[in-house]
Amino acid sequence: MKLRRSLTLLLFAALAGALAARAAEPPLEERLARLPHWGTIVYVTAHPDDESAAILTYLARGLHCRVVILAMTRGEGGQNQDGPELSDEMAWVRTRELQQAAAGYGAEVRFLGAVDFGYSKSVEETFRVWDENKVVGELVRQIRLLRPIAVISHWSDQAPAGAHHQAAGILTRRGVPLAGDPKAYPEQLAHGLAPWQPRYFLLRSYNAEESKTFPVPVDQPSPVPGKSYEQLGWEAFRSHRSQGMHQLDLSRVRVLRLYFLRVERVLPAGVRAPTGVADLAPALPALVDLFPSTEFPASAREQLAQVSELARQAARLLTEQNRSEAALALVQGAGLLNAVSREFPPEASDQETSSARAWVEAKQDEFLEAAAELAGARLNALADRAVLTPGETVHVSLGLEIGDPVVFRAAGFEPAGLQLVAPENWAVEPATPSGETSAVSADYLVRVPTRADPAQAPYPALRARALLKAGRMTVVLEMPVRGLAPARPDSAAVNIEPVSLAPALTVEIGPPLRLLRASAGETAHEVWVRLENHSGQPGKISVWLEVPNNWYTPLPQAIELAPGGSATARFTLTIPAGVTPASYELQGVAGRGGETFRRARRPQPEAGPEPPIAFEPARTRVEVLDVNVPAALRIGYVGFNNDPVPGLLAQLGVGVDMLDERTLAAKLDAYDAIVIADRAYDYRKDLAEQNTRLLDYVKAGGTLLVEHQGRDWDPAKLAPHPGVKPPNQNLRVTVESAPVKMLAPDHPLLTFPNRITDDDWKGWVQERGLYFWESWSPEYTPLVEMSDPGEKPLGGALLAARYGQGVYIYCGLALFRQVRAGAPGGVRLYVNLLSQRRAHKEATTIKFSPAASAAEFREQKPAD
């Protein structure tokens, strides 16, 4: 045991920096600046990048409020200007971007669990997708957890810019009063929460003339020399790279001076409405005014004023590096808060009195926690490993580190014990031979029940607590127990992560999607299955695939896995000829000792109501498509290097070359088509420089396919024919099942090599398209027309024009999403757009006449 203890202490020392780096607490100086005030503020948005960076920065770093951003969604339905990630991967990207931005503002981030299913024009559609009750319930839960003085809604319930924004405004307005209603979401009360009524509900405003509106002085100098709070906010806002904000030239950012807050509602009766932003961070004595129906002791206001002064005194002492005196001042302040708290009736019957006491007790905890940090106290908690499995035992070491015992005791602290908190039915026993633990160190053995379900286990699975006494007061330091985990499969690198529970084996299968032409005949494909052994036991594992009926099943493979090891089995899957076009699933399975394992372990983006780790069936999908592809079709593709679309096209037999700056500047005539992927003009600045060469390529007989581009792309300058306005970002069709009318059904783009029919518009995902052309010159032929419900038809989604011997195509249809999803009609149409050079070779008499009607196109079609 001595050897184990020594190794654990060495790990504590080696990993102390990593543990500290993962802490989410703001700097100690900032925490001390918050102590003399009441003022947690919740700021509700619909997506990452909605927020007012300047207002948040002023509230957090100017007023020293605790600011928590509650985002309804993670923005996974948005576009990406900084990489190929979309959908689930985009949720990761935008979560991290908002967290990085919030760190610059001085704020925290949490998510409410609504799904960003893409741009929506309809609140009704949004509420059909969102679970209103669940989203409001999570908003209510967060308000009850955070106990804010104010909730600020970034969006009103009449927001014009997108239905998600308006829905966020509606749900925020609905949820704020419910947080204080004991009849709302009573299950939360059963789990230890109490109703909480924010004092104020405010709305972000741009209009100084509105009543009950006050400015936020973001132009004031910040603590950073030479910069205002607005400038600091803009710098942090650049973290939203996927939305193009990293391209902001801060030297040209105009000071907006349109930062206002409008008082929508003062919820408790008798509370005075705020008249300025400083009222959102009132001094501690203002507690008496914020809870006018509560009977405070006569000395409360004076005592709270003394507490505020002690907090300011501690901040001054810290700047003088007198940590022991600073800690002692905070302990004294906590004692005064404790005295105020004891003056309340022990079982107050009214909600307002209970809420006032809760605020005082929470402030007391803040004083004691800051004092403990000043006194050098820090809790460490480390397990042998981060990922546990049912039936296993793990060793956990807890340690209370006291940097300077003299300072610690001078502040009035003494250690009072350590606790390890585990889920119900998990066995926790002292690991020392005597069965004893000290107040500053403890070792435990934790046994996980054999029948424990990883999907139901809490995360983190284990938590550590250290109790410190300061006179009659107790402060609890708490943290998750962490352990070592492989940074990635097949790697010796490790991460330090909170302890979690997983099946003994998890299975991952790939590639995640395979496209196959139905006419390809019998084909062989590689499928990989990656196993991870999360248990502490080695083993011989059998791995196999479950495939559709009548497919050739590869033989199982045997793999030896070390404890904590991983390995990949590769199978050759033979798909027989004549498979009916449809969607098929493959399941990866592992077996050991009579037990089978069929689930993948999926980390989820953090800071939301969903568990950070999910377990899903280890499945992949094969889409067998009725799609014709010309032989030896070869294209050049301008997009992100890890864009999945080129790889999916290659599975269908299309030769794809990624065109970087060097290859784009070289000869292009070998390509049947060149694709300018969605928004590529935003990040490939050489495209504008090479535009003349690209048009020369078209003139010589090539096909140039330009997918939708950003707001700075100007087709009047870059497309071959004049008279085109830039795409209108408001011209889009968001309903993926919206009816489509083919204006020229016999046009080559809709017939070669695949005839597009009404069935090809079924099964699309997220949207029909975006950034349609509003007007165009006669040289362009619109091919389709569509609209969202109740709107006029739009014809600028797909246009083609002859230029010299070739074809220029603008495609606002969201084919980039359809190919990634394996939507059959979207794939067939995309192949058509790439194949027009071949269509011209087979039918040179076909003309791209913009004035031609559908009947004229039928007349121009060559005889069979």
C-alpha cells in the first residue's frame, strides 16, 4: 500500500498543472471583486454567436457580475466558414467557440438542449421540432440553480430575424415567471431545488427612445490599457470562426453605441425597477430593498455594509500579497453573513424569506471558498483510471493540499474530513489496512455493481469533498474524481478525465456512410470495427459483422486485447450484384465469455442537459443508389481538405482531385467539371484571382459548378454574364420537403445521366436550399422553382448558362448536405451537374437557350 500511495502522490504532483488548467473558476482577483455585490445575471440566446459581446463583457468585467450564457441550441444546423464540419460535428465546433468567446467576456456557458435543425421561418415549425416543455423546464432548472438577480433575453418574442430567435424570446418570457412558481416542474423541487424568482426580466434593446430603457456604457475604459469593454468583447467574439467572425478587422469595427437594456418586468411586488445598469449589481446592503416583503433584523443593513467593506479590504490585501490577512478578512465577512442568516426563522414559510436566506448562505459560501483558496487549500482526487466497467474495483486517493499551514490556521481554518461520493449501490471502503482516513488524505476502494448500467450512471461517476471548519462555519470544497484515459485509440498519449462508467467493451464501426451504385455488380468494400477494452482484464475477443439478408457475411475475427487496450479489425464485405436500391445497415458486434457488446461510446459536447457520454448502437449505413455515373468522370474540387463530399463521390466511381492554390493555377482542361464548394470564396482568396482562368476553362468546354457562397461573393463580377445581383440571404427554402416544380424537365442538367423525377425530391435533409439568386440576365436558365409554405415561388435555386463551349452552373440547392446524408435524389442530381461536359459530347445539338420553354427542350433532345 505504501508503494501505491507513493505512486499516487507522484501522479498528483505531475498532474497538478493539468488539473488546474481544467478548472472553470474565474481568477481569484475577479472572484474577490464580485464579493461586495449581489449580481448573477443569466443571458439567454438561441444560438452561439447571437450574444452581445460588448454587453456581456461590461457586465462580467466592468460590473463584476457572474454572467451565465444560456444558449437554447448549440448551433449545429448552421453553416461553417472555417471547416467541413456540419450537424453533429458542428455542435462540437460551435460549443467550443462559444466557450472560448465567453472566456474572453468573463462569462460562463450552458446549453438548454433544443435542436438547431437549420434556418426556420416559422415559429410553429420550430416548436414542432423543439420540445417546448423540456426546453422551458431546463431554463427553469438553470434559473433555480443559479439564482440570478436578472434574466436578460437577447431576443424578443417578436424577433424578425429567424424563427429560432423568436422562439427563444417566447420561451424565455414564458420560463422566467415559472422559475418562481412552486407548482411548476415540481420534480425539480423533489431533487433539492427551490423556486427562485429573479428580480428583473430585461430585453436587449437597440433603441434608446423606448420606455424603461437604459444604456450599457461599453465604451468605458476597461482594465486592459487602451481598450474599451466593447473592444474586448469584439476581440473575444472573433472566436466564432465557423461563422466567419475571425475575419473581422477590429481596426475597422465601428463603435455601435447601440447597447441598451429594456426592463420588461419586475417580478416581485414592491421591488423598484432598475434605472441603470449598476442596479444589476447592487451592493450587499441592498438585499433589504430587493426583498421588501421579508422581515430583516434591524442590524442587517449595517452588517451587510461591514461585509462589503471586508471584501474590499481582502482585495486590497491580496494586491499587497498579504494572503493570510486577506483570508482572515473573508472569514470574518463570512461570520457576519452567518449571523445575518441565523436571524431568519429556521423554517420560513414564505418563499421570499427563503430566497433571501438562500442568497445570504450562498454569499457566505463564496466568502469561505475564496478564503480557503487564499489560505492555500486545494483538493486533489485521483483514480487509477478514468473509465470503469461493471463489476470492477478501482483505487481512489483523495488529498487536501495545504500550501502554507501557518496561513491556513491564521485564517481560522482546520481540516474536518474527506468524503468520496459514489452512486447508490456502489461499495466504498477505506483502502488503508487500519480502515482509517485522516482529515487531509484518504484512500478508498470503490466496487462497481456487476449489473450497473453505463447509460444510467451519473457523470462524473465519483465526486470528492473536503470539509474545512472555520469556527462554527463549514466550507465544502468539491471536485470530480479524475483518472487517466487514452487520448485516442492506438495511442500511448493519455488525457486526465472525470471518472465515468462504460461497458467492458465498446465497438465502433466505419466508414459511417458508404454510397454504392446499384448497377455496379458484385463489389468488395472494406469495413473496419474498432474495439476498446475499458476493463482491467486482458481477453481474447471475437469480432463480427451483422449484415442484411442475402449479403455475404465475412468470417469473424479473433483479437487479443490488453487491459485498457484497443485494436481494429478490418473486414472485406462483398455486396452481391442486383441489390435493390435502398438504405441498409451493418452492425458491429464483439463477444467475450458468452457476453456480446454492440454499443459505441460517444462523447457529447459538454455544458448541456444531456450526458457528456452517450452509448449508441455500433452501426453504419450503406446507401445503394440507382445512379448512373459516366465512365472515367473526373472533377477538380475546391473545398476543405477533409470535406467528406469528394470521398463519397469517389465511392460512386468519380475521380476527384482536390485543387489547392498550386493545382488551381495549373492546367484544368483534363477535368470534366470543377466544383467550387459551398462558401469556398470566403476562405480561398485565390479563387477571385483565378476567376479569369476558371471562365476560360468554361469557355473551352468545361463545366464550372459554383455552390452557394457568402455575402461578399459578387456574381456580377465573377460569373460569366452581367446583370446578376448578389445572392439574397433571405431567399431560401427551409422546409426540406417543400414541393419542387421543374421548369425545364428535359434540360440536360435534369436528364443526363439521370432523369430527375418527382421522387428525387423526396428524402432530403434540413433544407431545400439557400442564398438563391434574386434576378439574373437572359443568358441564365432557371431549372427549378420552389417555396416554403405560404410564400411565393422562387426560381433562383439552380441556374445554368452556356459560356463558350462549356456550362456555368450556380447551385443554391443544399446538395452538399444531401450527398453527405446519402439522399438518393440529391446524389443523382449532383452527379448530373458534374457530367454536363459528357452530355455535350453525346448531344452537341443541345443548346442552353434561356428563353427556351420545356417544350423546346423536348424538341432539342436527340433521338434515342
